[in-house]
Amino acid sequence: MKAKTTEEAVYRLREMGPECSPRQLAGVLGGNPYYYNAAAKDGTLDFDHHWRGNALRIYTESVIKKITGGT
């Protein structure tokens, strides 16, 4: 279920730990997990990330900085 406010999204992201999967991120921000994977493969994903084998892992702090405007 998508977070209703930025504060709720930040809280849920911090609960996930230092990194999350595209599916977890889509559960908080909305969207389709596939698009996060496709953007990462194309090099256009706006969040810091890395690959663990074939699994995309996205750093939650970079997502938090992006959605809060860097504060």
C-alpha cells in the first residue's frame, strides 16, 4: 500500500534498513517494480543502488534524500 504522506514514506523506508528491493520501494512510493529494474539497467535510476547478483538493491537513504528534497 502506497504511503499517504512523505513522513509516512520516510518512516516506512527507515524500517526497511539500509537497502530495499524494487518491490519494497514500489510498495512505499507506488509504481511498478519492473520500472526500477529497467531504469537501473539503463543507468537512469535516480537513486543510489547496486546489484547483488541479478537482484537490484536500492539504498534507502538516497530515496529518503530524494523525496524530502535533500534535507
